[in-house]
Amino acid sequence: MAKEKSLYLKRNDGRKFDEVRPITAKVGIVPSADGSASFETGGTKAIAVVRGPRTLHPQHKQDPRTGILRVSYGMMPFSVTDRIRPGPNRRSEEISKVSEWALNSVVDLSEFPNTVVDVFIQIPQADAGTRVAGINAAAIALAHAGIPMKEMVSAIGVGKIDKTLVVDLDKYEDSDFHDGEGSTDIPVVITSRTKKIALLQLDGKISVPELKEAIELAKKTCEEILKVQMKALKEANRSEGKKK
Ligand code: UDP
């Protein structure tokens, strides 16, 4: 993966350029919720809780043709060393919206007119890649809640540090710490069956051929992530089946 002229020759944590941090996923972490899951990559942890479908209030916001998906993302005050101010801000509003768009591309709420399905994503620990970790957790939590989905989604951050393409940037890599061309962060969400891009954001600079290569890297990595998501769902089905 390393290019010959790359300035970024070795990752600070020793990973290969196409290697994700250790991933874990767990389903059913909040038993009182309709669906819940956690998703972790290295030092980034996300939890997602699903409530609904419930009748949407106020009534004028209801859609008689379909239910509505509503996503709220937030970082907990202690999730990074500098305390985060509680409550919404521009960044959290943006991430809530883009997460909602990505999940909306696979969720089908046509069976539940006039309702809302709420997805609450919280980040108790952040080391970059929180929006993609949140989307991974939310997708599993929606499936756990039994919300009809056309397919799953898996998400990963890919990027470019100087001239090198890398996967799953941590906070050190995400920051412009070096003298080279700087770092480019590209969160990507891929649908599980049709392999479509449900979300792509770009923070930095990249050429078209490099972007194409980065998308291929994201698609390949999302296959790995999907396996972890599906395994977590199967484990939950097995243990919840035993309790019944
Ligand atoms: N971050 C921070 N304080 C903030 C927002 C972000 O320290 O108020 C850190 C956190 O580790 C986060 C990273 O910066 O994961 C990258 O943030 P970005 O906005 O690029 O989104 P993310 O990569 O988390 O989706």
C-alpha cells in the first residue's frame, strides 16, 4: 500500500496502512431500549440506542406515507482530554444529519406511517472516526430493534497522510502533525448488498485517482466491519433466544 515517494512511511501505532484498529461490537447493551449496540475501534467507542417506532409529536410533523428516522449524535463531556461542552453544537448537528442520511438510505419505515424512530448515538471515548463508529453502532441497533432494513451499512474512515493512503485514522493521524502534505480524512459508508456509497465526506485534498483508490480501500475494509456487525447480531439473537 505504501507509495515509493511516501513521506509517511510508518504508522505511529505500528499498523499496516490498510489495517483497522481492533474492532469489537456488542448488541443489547441497554435492555430497556427497543434496540441497542456498541461499536469500538481502538480508542474510539460509540453506543447507539433505538426507540420506536412511536407516534410522532407534534402531529403536523407526521408523514401519513411513512415513519421518520431521527438521529442524534453527541460526544460525552469526558470523551476527550479537553472537556466537551454538553449539548448540541454545529459539529454534532452536522454529524447527526449525515448519519441520518446514511441510515435513511437502507431503513424502510413505510409500514409505520405517522411515527418516528429515534436513534441516539453517544461517544463515551473519542480517538477520531467517531461518526463512522456511531453509524456502525446505529446500523446494528436498528437491526436489533427489528426495524425493516433493505440491507445493512458499514462505515470506515479512510484517508491520505502526505502521499500514503491509510485506513481508520486515529486522532494523531487525523491532525496535521507533520511537515508533508497534511492529512485528508474521508468517512465512507457502504451498503452491504448493493455495495453503494451511502455517505462520503472529504476533509482535505486528494486527486481523483487517489480518491478512487481510497473508495476501494473503504469498500474492502467495510467487508471486515460487516462481518463483526453480523457476528454481534447473531450472538445477541442466540442469547436472547435462550432467555425466551
Ligand atoms: N475531537 C475533539 N474535540 C472536539 C471534536 C473532536 O477532541 O470537540 C477529536 C475527537 O477525537 C474526534 C476527532 O477529533 O474523534 C476527529 O473529529 P472529526 O470532527 O474529524 O470527526 P470524527 O473523525 O470523530 O468523525
